[in-house]
Amino acid sequence: MITGGGMVGSLLGCALGDSGLKVAVLEHRPPEPPPAQGYDLRVSAITLASVAIFKAIGAWGAMKHRVAPVREMKVWDATGNGSIHFDAAEIGEPCLAYIIENSVMQSVLIERLHHFTNVHYLCPVEIETLELNPETALLTLKDGRRLNARLLVGADGAQSRIRELAGIAMRRLPLDQKSIVANVAVEKPHQETARQRFLPTGPLAFLPLPEPHLCSIVWSAETKRADELMALDDAAFLGQLQQAFGDTLGQIQSIGPRAVFPLALSHAKTYIAERLALIGDAAHTVHPLAGQGVNLGYLDAATLAEVLLGAATEKKDIGTTRVLRRFERWRKGENMAMLAVIGGFKQLFSNDLPGVRELRNLGLSLTDAATPIKNLIMRRASGLEGDLPRLARRTVG
């Protein structure tokens, strides 16, 4: 049983499709469909490893008509002249990532679930209690139904009900930051380039959308500053946005609806228990500045699927800690390393002490000049390096 039919939970369901396992995906409420006009407020930068997973489970074809490739990325510091420029051509790739609306991914993955006869999608359901015992995981639903399985997977997000019921503690580092997201029209074409400017109060990113003059913005700022910005009317907000970003894309001409989300770094003390595994935001959350959040969740799902299918082939009990420990060992180190790097970046770029500021700008410029290091960063961030599960490895051709 997979609790949570969001992007990560539904992907796990698809990865287990057409196998000998009987799978149930439980979702609290039906997903919002992608908007018929315009674009969703919530978008993600999807790595090439995640695209490989989508292709492997047969989901990419239904998404690719609504994606924007990121061929280049430019990052610079607002407090100095340090900058770095990443270009996919330098590592022999057509792009570094793709910008995709979250609602597009979720709706395509859920649609794909229905193609597998061994996967059952139950929605809406509300969980009342959880009981884990040596033989089975037992869920009682609000409507009185009782469901049991050899393994329960918590893919139900940062406020995971399953993690809470299982008594798994979460280490949290509140960042005192919020992210504002919106879609904006800009004067100059974005040229399929992602741009991020590090401001003293937090990073501001302009991400390309499929139309050349439309961008998705992700403005992470200290909570007080974010609240002040959200209180402004559109004209005043656009003025602040233009001042913060500069004229790299010319005049910022219009803005759609805005939304705001609190940010935190968090990590579950354990990903597993007898009959239980946690994946995605239920196990870890990161700052959006590196665009890695949902990609880490997709790698969790692909890795867990590989471990479970391997164990099932060998006639092992998929819900034992002996089997699940392989998944935890595989993913926990990778995720913790990413949390540490992103946390370090956040501290480095939000520190306005003069010495740190000069060092930061020098570091950006030196890295930009050091081609082998820069190429390694690009390959790693794009999901081309690392201990990848089989589904995330690209096939030739």
C-alpha cells in the first residue's frame, strides 16, 4: 500500500506496475487538473535522471508537449560581480533539465497508474489508524474499511500522517524563509535559460516556461520580507521584483496570481520500520534553490521499486527491515549529502558579512573558470552521476 498519490507516490505505483505485486495507491483528495489556460503556479526543474524514469514507466510521452527545456543556467550574486554560467552543450547534452508543472506530472502519472492491472487507485480515502506488526501493516480508514499489506509506503508529503502514526521523529531546521511563486511575462525572450540571483534576503529564480516570454518565478525571502511582498498589490510587487532582478530580461510586464509557501530543511531519523518505508517529502525536504526536491523523491521511488522487485523475485518478504535496509542505505546517504550542500549554500548566500561576500563572489568566478569542476557539477545536478537506480539510467538511443 502506498499512501499518497502525489507525484512521488504515483510514480512508485507506476514503477511497480505489471509486476507480480498487488499494489494499492491511496490518495486523500483528487488532484487538481492542469489549467486549461496558462500555466500552473507550482513547477519543478526535472533532472535528466527523472526524465529517464518517466520514459521507463511510459509517462514521458504524455508530458513532453508541455515542458520547457533548460539549456543554460546563469547564477550571480547581487552583492558583487561573482557569477557562474552552466551550458548543457559543454557536457554534450541538449539540456540540463526540464521545467514541468507539478499538476501535469501528477495527472499524467495517475492516468498511467490506470493502465496497470495490478495497481489499484483508491481516492478519496482518509486514514484513521495504523498498526504495524511483524506480519502485516494494517490501516483503518475513516469509513471503517480495514486494509492490510506486507508493506506500507508513506509518500504523503512533508506533514506525513503515516510518519506521525508510526512515531518516526523528524529533524527540522526552520529556515525563517518563505517562497513566493508566480508566472510573469517579460520583455526579452528567456532563451530557455534559467536565471538565479542571490539576494541578501534569499535567492530569486526566473525559470523558463514553454512560451518564450513567460517565466515562473520562485522568490525565496526571509519570512518578514516575504509577508511584506505578498501584501503588495500587483503593480507594487512588480516594481519590487524588477528592482530585485534587474533588467536582464528587460521589463517585467505582467504577473499572474501569487502563492507563498514556508520553507524548511528536514530529515526523518529513519526511513524504515518493520512493514514501513518513507519516500519523498515524508522522508526529507530541501530548499528550492537547487531545484532538487521532487527529483530526490523520484529517485527514492525508483530505488525502492528496484529493491522490492528484486526481493519479490528472490521470494523474500518485501516488508522486513532486512529487505528495506538496502533501500535506506542506498538513499539516505545521497539525500543527506544533498541536504548538507543545499543548507550550506543557503547559509553562504544569505551571509552578508564583507569577508564572506568577497569569498562567495570569488568562489563563483573561480568555479566558472574551472571547466572540469563546473562540468562535474552540471552532470551531478542533472542526474547523470551518482549511484542511480536502474530506472534512472538512460538507455542509449
